Amino acid sequence: MNKIGYRILVVEDYPANQVVMERFLEPYGRVDLAANGPDAVAMFKEAFGSQDRYDLICLDIMLPRMDGHEVLNKIRATEKEQGLAAVERVKIIMTSALGDSRNIMAAFRGECESYLQKPIRRERLEAELKELGFILENDENSL
């Protein structure tokens, strides 16, 4: 995946957290924002039907109208319906103030790639992006 210009979706209902995540991620591509679960699913599906799919989704759990676990399940169901192999799927980092084992395990059962507990630290996000192959160890655009 080592390219600049990823398409990224940040799903976060709190405006201050949207700003922080957008600033952390904008060096790596185009960042779109969704403030609730239904909007996130709609944006994912619209992009999925185009040639400009999302490469990364940072997904909060506590969202209005549809929580992050449900959003995650809908995204993975859409990908499975289309026959995508695991390596072709969007990478999803769950972000949440919730650090309990029930939520963490539910996120990984839903097939997210990573789980970051808030507050999100730049260094921790950078480490996850490196782990997922979005940035190289010596990337001059590192967060």
C-alpha cells in the first residue's frame, strides 16, 4: 500500500475529535468526515461502488443513530457480498473511549484491523499506520 494519496474516512460525532483526526491523517490523502453511523455506511457504499474506494476508515464506536460495531458489520457484509478477499478490504481502525474487553473483542470479531483507545495520540496512530502498511519506517511525511 505504500503510496501517498489514500482515501480516508473518519467516522466521529465529536467535532473536536474530527479536527484532530483530520489533521493527523491529511498528510496521507483525502480525508472525508461522517458524524453518524448511517452517513458512514452510505459514504462507504457510494465509494465502494466507484473506482475510488476508501483505503482506511477510522471508526468511533459511540455514534448517534447506529453504533460503530453495527457500521463495521455492515461494511464487512458489503465486502463479503461482493466477494472481496481479506487483502482487498478496507482497513478499519476502531477508535473509542471504551477500553473494556467486551467492546474490544466485539470489534475484532467484527474484523477490524486495529483498536485505538481515546484520546488518540499521534505517535500511536502513526505506529498503527506503519503496521498496516500505510507509511514506511523512513517516510518523510510521517505523522
